Amino acid sequence: MELNSKSPTGPIETRWERHRFNLKLVNPANKRKYTILVVGTGLAGGSAAATLAELGYNVKCFCFQDSPRRAHSIAAQGGINAAKNYHNDGDSVYRLFYDTVKGGDFRSRESNVHRLAQISLNIIDQCVAQGVPFAREYSGYLDNRSFGGAQVSRTFYARGQTGQQLLLGAYQALERQIGAGQVQMFPRTEMLDLVVIDGKARGIVTRNLLTGKIESHLGDAVVLGTGGYGNVFYLSTNAKGSNATAIWRAHRRGALFANPCFTQIHPTCIPVSGDYQSKLTLMSESLRNDGRVWVPLQTGDNRPPNKIPEAERDYFLERKYPSFGNLVPRDVASRNAKQVCDDGRGVGETGLAVYLDFRDAIQRLGKHVIKERYGNLFDMYERITGEDPYNAPMRIFPAIHYTMGGLWVDYNLMSNLPGLYVIGEANFSDHGANRLGASALMQGLADGYFVLPNTIGDYLASNKFDRVDTSHAAVRDAESQVAGITRKLLAAKGTRSVDSYHRELGKIMWEYCGMARNAEGLKYALSKIPDLREQFWRDVKVLGTDEELNQSLEKAGRVADFLELAELTCLDALDRNESCGGHFREEYQTPEGEAARDDERYSYAAAWEFRGIGNAPVLHKEPLTFEYVHPAQRSYK
Amino acid sequence: MRITLHIWRQRNASEKGRMVRYDLPDVSEHMSFLEMLDVLNEDLIAKGEDPVAFDHDCREGICGMCGCMVNGVAHGPLPETTLCQLHMRHFKDGDVLYLEPWRAKAFPVVKDLVVDRSAFDRIIAAGGFISVSTGSAPDGNAVLVPKENAERSMDAAACIGCGACVAMCPNASASLFMAAKIAHLGLLPQGQPERHQRVTAMVAQAQREVFGSCTNAGECEAVCPKGIKLENIALMNRDFLSANWVGRATVEAG
């Protein structure tokens, strides 16, 4: 299989413009003749569904939550990047492009990243016009803050609820189209299979989560904006319902899965407190703007933080990276936190935490300024831990947060399956091996508002679509497969709950495919996961029926997919014999302990083809070339 | 610690529900409320009993999916805290807790603690937006917003649409929910052109959904996990009155 990225060539500044000009258009009067299925209503899916409807397409939109407003984009806190250079501090589209390629450790496509940086400008304009209450200066102008991995202030924010406000903007735009009858919305509906007819993605099979009814929806193109697969680790900052089922089942139908091992750890999460822990709570890394990260200099120093004098504290990020200090990228911050804990200098009951201290910032700026900037995060911390971060430093530890990998897409955001588009976190594009802070919101909205609505028209205009209905053999086949999976899950009548399997899988993944990986551990994980999967199908205990709201059954299907995806993730991590970004292989590091890339052998996106469970997937490589930002070892010193 | 739960169990919308007692002998104070329910459900599954259905997703207090009545109070006893963010350290050994779903005609029970809140979506679809199609926006700094307005708008925009306000209101009114959206958009210059239309359409939709009217009981503000203020309802009422006045004036002017 030849992977054609359809990436334009020539001067990078004009690639998107020239590409757009070359795309075929659908006449405004003809748009209503097409139906587009959009799965997921986060920043990417919600904005895409709304925009496609504004253009005049018929849109059917699906989400598993009770309302499109609940998608997990809502939990993003810190902000959204845009190269507006409102602060005259040297920012530009090119600099955002440069920072993102470098931050991604040279494993992303230059053309995509440059387009993202260009579109970042339009996103802010669009969101302001929708009424997103971004933070303002006293003059009434938009305020900015700085963020990890950047030396300019380019992050727009709405307190600590930027994701919520941007999502509500997209949600309101979507509801406007629902009200206008242009979008048909299907909440509490989960996509369980993709329908491929004559090689084209033509529909999806869904399950109504309230009634259990299996239904098929057909259209001319399918758009997946279903988010990432971080919950393969069980404990992550993702919502409990976040899952990989839509992208995984599309993968099983032929869509390539790219770079699954590129998973991101977020450095500022609230540490684990017990076995019953159901998720990890992230606090925006914007906290690192004013908070200083430290641990005691001496191992076994159990004094309360306020009793440890300045000279006996190790501000390890400031010490090792003087020019970026506490604002080094996420992977660097996370690994260094793990390292000091491995050295026995971790704090708190478990020793698996470091301090994030606001004492100096409160002295410098006053408590009211800190409260204005981070009030809701401080409240959240206090609610969860019972400690007051205005008086004692927070304790933080890294947690799985974002997945850069996802379904492979070309420059048009179309997968290798014609008519299947993948947007937002669900695809693999733009962030390479590591995502910079405040860039997920940017990518989700860029894909949904500005890229996909342009590129999908080209596909629709250049293809003929035979009329198909739900009696088609491919539809029947997909429906019966879905029903078969449900039946099998209910029929196992085993001894262990779905959650117990998910937890066990998560432990394997965190231990052997987490923050640091090595060949031996990955091989061990690859030997354990198939056993666990086999045991799951034989021994899982799902009560109830498939004709009602059955939350165990929903979870069971998602965990079944995680049990397959986990294996591919470990395999990809084992296959990539280098360290880059979020993928840190212990065997490949510089003498200073930084990630050592191997550009000669691994400068490619690894796109895996499904060949059936028990068969080795086939690796396809999309070579990455860098004409503008030349690969160098990332240095934040 | 020991906690006794009495939970509303109802198989589906048409069947009758009832309270069922569950004794939890070993609840950790560091658990969140929903983690306690997770532990209960694992026990129930082990015993072959149907687990308790409850809505939840982000467990960070922002998605608005979770919530139930705890001893008659929406989201439980801690102010400005969703159920998922409520930790068991706020309860004491031997506590007896009654868990019920949101109660409102416009929020029919789906199963156990799960209700149907789609009426909220229909209210937003009726007018809770600014009509700006993608691509037509001017530069972000072309329209200035006084900081105070931006802050007050943000205060209202923090609504998570959980429905606690409706559940707690003696009239099952959706006024606080609607007022939050009307204030969020109405306090910004971008929201002015559709200000009257918005309030009229949203209020009309709320009536169609059989939400009650506001009698200023103030229960909504007391339980709102995001601290949305009652004064937003005053703002909504003012907009509603002036919309009717302007509407009438336009008609009379012919």
C-alpha cells in the first residue's frame, strides 16, 4: 500500500492557499444532496458538524453522552494558542509552526503544522464572534499568557475553563443548526462499526444506549471526531467514557492506525490516593507559569514543605533547564519528575509526587492575582486533596493525558479509506511525538471549522455515489457483527467485572508502556496482553440485557477494543528503536538522559494495517521530510 | 467508615421505582462520592445484582453529566461542588444517605439515577447562541470588551448544564439555566443584535418543555455547583420585558 500524504509542495507559506484553490467545489445548491455523518461532538466533531451544516450539507451527528455539550474537550483548562503577536513579542505564524514541529520532536508533517499555525488566527476571531468570554485586559483587548514549550505569550484563555468555553461555542453553533433542521442529532448513541461499500466509507452502525437498538446510518462520507485512546491506561485524565471504539472498529475495517505509541504524559496532575481511584485529575499546566517545581535536596527528607529551607530545596527544572525553567515541554517535565521520584526524593505519602509551589508568586504578585489566574484550579485541588494550596505547595505527578497517535490521515484529513475523515485527537496528524500545551484545542477547532469543511467538498465533487440502503450486504454484515459482539459479551457469564480487566490492562500499560519503556518490558507486556484478552472473552461478567440502558455492557465493548489497541501500542513502541517526544525508550538516551532520536532510521510515521487478531499487523511507513525546520536535538537548556 | 445508602432503583421510565438499602462497611475518606458508587457497583456485580445506573463522565466537575439528590440536596452538602468532586471526608462514620434522581416533569427518569435532560439542549437550540457562521468573523481585537463585562459574562458562562437548579427548584423552573446563557451572551457586544429574539425564543421553549416559573425561591443559586448568581434571572426578566415592549412597539409602528 502506497501512503500518499497529498501534501502540497513549494513555498510552505502558500501551500494551504494553493491547495485550497485546487480543490473541487460543491455547488451551493448541490450541497443539500449530500449527507455527512459526524461521530463525536467535541471541539473537532462539534465544530465540523456545525460548519458543514452552515455550508448546506445534511448532517447526522452522534455522541454517546446525553448531550453534545458533554464531550471531553470541555475539560481542557489552560488555553488555546494563536500566532496573533498581539504582544509584539516576536511571535509569528512561522514561529508557531517552528515551535510545534520542534515540540513534536520532528515526527510530524511540516505542511500540516504550518497550516495549523496559519489557521490559529482565524480560530480566535471565530470564537470571539461566537461570544467566547476570553480573558481581557483593562483596555478591553484580548489577554494572553505563556505556556510550556514556548517563549512568547500566545495563549488565549477563559480563566481555567478555556476548553469549556470553546466547546460551548461549538455546541451552540451546532444547536443552532439542529434548531434549523440542518443537523439531526443522536445523543446517547454509540458508533460500533463502519460500513464500507465498494471501498468507500458509506455509513456507520450504532447502538442506541437507552434501548439497545442496533441501527445503521448511511451517507456520502463519515467523519470521526471521537477523541483519543488515553483510557487504554485505565487511569488517565480522560473522561470515564472516553474510548477508542469508533477509531478501532474503523481500523478493523481497514483504516491504518498511525504512531499508537506516541502517548503524552501530563506533568501537573493530582497524585493517586488509593486502589479505588477511578481517574486522575489534571490541573492546567499554565500553573507552571507561576508555580515552581521542587523536591527536597536530600532523599528521605520528610519535613513538611514549609520547614524545608531554601538551600535544601532542589528546583530541578530551573537547575537543569535555565532558559525554559518550569516551562519546559510536557514530556521533559514529566520525565524529570519521575526521575527525582525514582531517586527517592518524591514527596507525599506514596513518594510519587513533586511540589508545585506558589509561595514566591504570591509574594511577588499578591494572592488576589494568583486567585484571579488560577482560582478554580486551586479550589479543585483543595476539594480533592483537602489541602489549601495558597498556604502549602501542591503535590503533583504525571499522568496519561493525550494521545498523539491515531488513525492515519492525509493532508485533507482523509484516512486511507476513501470517504472516511478523521479529525482532532482521533487522527495522528500535527503533533508528531509530543503535543505542546494549548495546541489540542487549536487543532480540534482548526480541523473542524476550517480544514475539513474545505477538503471534504473535493471528495464529494470528484466521486460518484451509488444509492445504497440498509438492505445492502455490507450493512447487514456490519450489523450482525455488532450484534455478535454484544451477544458474546453477555453470554460469557464469567466471574470478573469489566472494570477489573480494564484496571489490570491499565497497570500493564502504565508499567511497561508508560513514561519510560524498554524492549524487555514491552516484550513482557506483549506476552501478557493476549492472555488477558483471552481471559476477558472467556470470563467477563456482564449482567443485564442488551435491550436497556446497560452501562456495564457499554464499557465491556470499549474494554474489548482497548485490549486489542494496547497490543498494537506496545508493538509500535517496541518497533520504534529510538526515543522521541512522549515515546521514551530507556535504551536510547543522550548522556544527559534526554531523548535520543534516530532520524536516519525512524523519520517516518508508522501506519499499521489490521490483519486480524492473532496475525501480525503490517507496517506502512510515511517518510517525513523537513525542508524548513531542520531536525536537531531539542534543547530547552 | 461505615455508610448506609438508600438508592432510588427504577428499571425504566415506565416501571415504578423504590428505595433500596445498601450497607457499605468500608468507605475511605479519600474516595470521591462516585468512587464509592463504583465500589458498590463492583460488589453488586460480584453478587450478580444489577449495578446502579448513574450518569458521569469527566469526574472533574466540568462536563455536567453527573448529579443526584443526596438527602434532598442536589449534588450533596458541599457548596459549589458537583457530585463527582464531593469527597467522602465530608461525611462521617455511620451516615445514612438517601440518593434520588433529579425530580422534574421536564427531566423524566431513564433508569435509577439517570434522567433525560435533553430539554436543556432544545432550549439552547431555540436561541442560546450568536448566529455567526464560520469564516465571517472580524479580527478578535476589532470588538473591545470591557474587562468587567468579560468577567461577568464568564461568571454566567461557567454553567455546566447539570440540571441541579431545576431539581432543587420547588417549581422545577429552568430559569437559572436560561438566565446564565442569556447573561453570558447578553453582556458581550457580540450578543446584542439577537438579544431580544434570544430571550423570547428560549423562554417560549422552556414553557413548551413544561418547566415551571420562577418565584425567586433561590434554591437554584444555593445548589449551583458553579456559583451562578440569582441576579442573572433579574437580567433575563428585564430582557424579556424589554423584548416584549420592543416587539409590541415594532408591531404598533407597523
